[in-house]
Amino acid sequence: MPDTLPDRLSTDPSSPYFNEDLLQRGIGIRFRGQEKTNVEEYCVSEGWVRVSLGKAVDRRGRPLTMKLTGPVEPYLRDEPK
């Protein structure tokens, strides 16, 4: 697996930007210089993240999200094997 991260990544299995192998390795997100742990999806080129809003879910059981704009810096949390 390469050490370059995709421009866009989602934790939702129904999304075309979902990548299970990469998510299992562990992805960290720095947004506006702060570490975010509740990111559901990000896009580096467009400069936004979708963060979950607590434990609230929609009628299909997916977390409710809010889109925040600003500089996004994804990184791998573990070392490559």
C-alpha cells in the first residue's frame, strides 16, 4: 500500500470514496491545526471535513454531520509494514 493518502476519503461504506484497507491502517486528520477525531469524510483539494454531531443519527441510522471548511491535513497514524 502506498504512503500517499487520497484527496477524498469517507468512513461510510456506501460512499464511492470509502477505502476499508486504508481506514484500518489508521488515518489522523488535522483541521485548522487541531486534531479531529470525529471526522466522517474529508476532501483536501476543496478544503472541507464532515464531522459527526455527537450521537445523533438520521432515520437510516447514519450519524448527522456538519460540513466545516478550512485547511485539511490527513496523515497515517501507524508505520507502514
